[in-house]
Amino acid sequence: MDNSYQYETEIDLKELLYSIFRKWRIIVVCGILCAAAFGAYKYMDARSASTMEAFEDQVKAYEQSLVSYNNTMEDYDRAVEEFETADTELEYQSERLEYFEGLLEDELRRIEDSTLSSEDVANAYMRIEILREFINECESEVDKLEAMKAPAEPTAKEPEYPTLNTSPVKYIALGLVLGVFGAAFVVCVVDLMSDKIKDIKDITRRYGLRTLGEFRNDGKKVGKVFGFIDKLIIKIFGHESLISEDEAYALAAANFDNFELETPVKSVLITGFADDKKLEALASNMKSRTKGDVEFIYGKSPVISTETTKSLPKVDAVVLAEERNRSTNAGVEREIAVIKDMGKDIFGVILV
């Protein structure tokens, strides 16, 4: 008999996110611890000898840059002052040039007067030569001053005094983010690698078994501190218990009665990797709530219990009772193989 099962596991993103959010306390604690570690590292590093030496080197470099900047600005101020002085000097030299040119014109008109003596004419020519030298000198100064341009503004910027960053805020924020995402990643990997059964679909789809009932107790698994966050997460992801535990037992019994009409049985073994108390409560409720005269016995999984294995030949059918986040797919597969090898039918499965 071939007891192998071919099943391709599909990743349910919603359930994966639910598993991550349900571990929010661990994730937050990891984020806080990582933030504290990063903050402490930054605090100690900011006060280390190497950091202080580097800061002192930055201060020295700042002082050198400041001296160079001040020298540049002094040169610029000097150039601006010279340019402003040159503008005043240009106005003065222009007035001198105009004055000497006027005197030259007067002298040139005098030598045209025929009444002047030869001595006066010679003196006039001498003055004309002197005036022309003055005019040439003034014109040279005017050209030189007019050629001067306003000094360009310096591109150098005043250096900023270095700061010793001792605040660990950025490192704390970085540590918090890395811690939270790192912890969430680990939780995600662990959840994906886990073989534990989290939903009734993990059994029914993989092994082709019918569902008799499912108990949801997520609503009860809330922390005493910040329990409202757990309840909110459970509600958002649709894991709140919509029916009471008593109603869940009643539905399981009703499903058994409906399916039992197709294949009448007299004795049923309830077994699986669920807790002993849950197996006992399930057997007791099924016996009191089902119709007909069906005997329900219970026992640990035949994979781990010799007594249950001995009881298998005495019953007509088996009901698997598996516990969420406790039973594993590998364990259920071994259970089914043992039951099938004994020639017993599996009536259905209940997830508690």
C-alpha cells in the first residue's frame, strides 16, 4: 500500500503575517535591545580617545582654513579700497588734464599774437612744452585708472567650526529598525520552516480528510500586558472565536452524525497528538452529544502509544484529534500510515 502523499505547500501570506504580528512582543524587545546596543556603541565611540583626537585634528584644520579665509577677505577688502580710491583719483586727474589743456590752448593763442617779442614767444614755447609734459602725464594716469576693474568677489566660504556629534539618536533609530526587521525576518523563517499544523486546511488538503470540527482558542491566548493589542491583531486577521467552545463540540457531534449515516460504526477511537485532557474532553462530549449507540474511546497517537496501537483492531473507525501549533505534518503522516496499515478508516479530523 502506498501511503505517500504528494502535496505542494502554498505560502499563505495572510497567515504568515499573522504569525509575525502575534510575535510582536519578541520583535519589539529585539528592536529595543538592538537600539540600546547601537546607542551604547555610539555613546562610547563618541568619547573614545581616537574620536577626540580626530576632533582635535578637525579643529586644527578649521583654524588653518579660517586664517586662509581671513587673508583672502583682507586682500579683497584692500582691492576694493584701492578701486574706490582710484575712482576718486581718476576724477582728480581728469580735472587736472582739462585744466592743463585749457592753459595749452591759451598759450597757443598767445604765440599767434604778432605783437609779442621774441623773448616772450620763446617763453611761451617753453611753457607749452611743460604743459604738454603735464598733459601726457595726466593722460597716462587717466588711462591707467580707467583700465582698472572692480575686484571680483572671492569664492571662498567661511569654514564652519567642527562639531563633535555625541548624540546617539540616529544610531538608536537605526538599531530599532534593524532589530525589528531582523527579528521579524527570523520569525518569518522559523514559521516557514516549521512543520507544525496551524490550520485545519494543513491536514484536510494534504491528506484528503474531511473536517469534523475546529476549535479556535486564539481569543483566549492574549497577554496580560497590552492584551488589547493581541485582541486587535486577532480580530484584524479573522482569528477571533466566533462560536463558544460548547457550540464547537456540538458542531463536531452534528458533523459526525451526518457523516456516520453513510458509514455506520459502533466504536470510534479518538487519537492524535492533542493533549490528553483535550482528547478526554472530546471523547466525552462526542459520546454525550452524538445520536445512536456509538462507543468513543480515546488515546494518545499510535505513533507514541502502545496502548492505542493495541486498541486499533477493536474499533470500526478512527477520528484524528490534532492540536494547533503542537501536532506536526510529519507526525500526522506517520499516524495515517499506521492506521491505514491496520486497515482502519479515518472518519475525519478535529483540530483543537
